[in-house]
Amino acid sequence: MKPKKILVVDDEVDLVETVRFPLEMEGFDVLVSYNGEDALNQARKESPDLIILDLMLPKLDGYKVCRLLKFDERYKHIPILMLTAKTQEKDKTLGMETGANEYITKPFEMDYLMEKVKAYLNK
């Protein structure tokens, strides 16, 4: 069985690496993107099994990326976990309205993120 593919999107290289390493240790195939436009193109090209998405991104924000994927029949099945520093209730509401499956705020516990990833991927 081939490994599940996860797209990690954040403009902070350190955060991407912090998330990437444990995912790879769990046997996931991790794709990386550092801006919204790139993330959208990569998601459409690779059709990952799950996306971990920041909101504040260059070129295209995470809300737009999420909305464009969730309102497209070909990609709406992909679970999207928003991982963001935006902690206000209105931000969370907007995130859920755009189709996010989870809204996790930074700083976050890696164990919690892993639990969520595994739950969505039934691993």
C-alpha cells in the first residue's frame, strides 16, 4: 500500500520542517508549499489525501485556497486542517465557512495535530 500524501502549507520554513519530520516518521509522503498560489496548484496536481493549511500566506490566503478546493467537485473530499496564528472567533467561523474540517491555532501540540491527521486518514 502506498503512503498517504499530505500537503503542508505555511510560509514559515521552520514550522513546515517541524510538521514535516514527524509526519514522515509516521510513514506519510509529505509535500510542501510556501504560498497559497503554489499550494492550490500542487493540491490540484497531486490530489493529496490531506492538507495542513496556514491562513496568512503570500499570493493567495488560506481562506481562498480552502474555498477554491472545497467548492470544486474534484477536491472537496480532501480534509483540510487549518493551522494558524489567527485565534479570534470570527477567524475560526470564517475558516469553517470556507470548508475547513479542523481549525487548530498556533502554538499547537504536535501530538494533537498527529491525532487529527490520523483520524482523518483512518490510520
